[in-house]
Amino acid sequence: MKITLLVTLLFGLVFLTTVGAAEKTMTPQQQRMTTCNQQATSKTLKGDARKTYMSDCLKNSSSAPADKSLTPQQQKMKDCNATATQKTLKGDERKTFMSSCLKK
């Protein structure tokens, strides 16, 4: 009787230790995956539509749990690119413009 009780307690202790180890905090990628999965489920997407949605959602930085703003260099690149597009610059003209714009 005592041996059975002891074995049961040991198995219970091992089980609780295993369950406790599984309760880790999620990484940002895991959080993003969870969020995208919940959104796809709420939209009742299935098959290829779900795959496409999940791919786009995981690539989209706006769905990331820890949204990051653009660095100053990235913002400058974005602004210069928009200006070059407005001026409809192509080829060497665009390269020259982008180079001079980014050096400012």
C-alpha cells in the first residue's frame, strides 16, 4: 500500500514538473502566429485562402505584438523613394537622385 502511494506521488510530481516547464513565455514570433491564427479562425478562412492570409499576416509588421517604428535611415529611404516615384525617375536618373537624397 505504501509503495503504491509513493509511486503515485512520484508520477504526480514528474507530471507537474513537465506541465510547469511547458508554461514558458511566448516569443514575439509565437505571439504573432497566435494572433494571426485567431484572426484567420474568426474570419472562418479555410484551405488556400487561410494559407494566403496567414502568410500575409505573418509578413505584415502591423500585426506584430511589438510594433517597431522605422529607424531614421529607413524613414529617409522611404521618403526619398516616394519622392523619386512622384518624379517618375527611372534607371540612372533614379539612382543618382536616390544617392544624393540619402546623403542629405
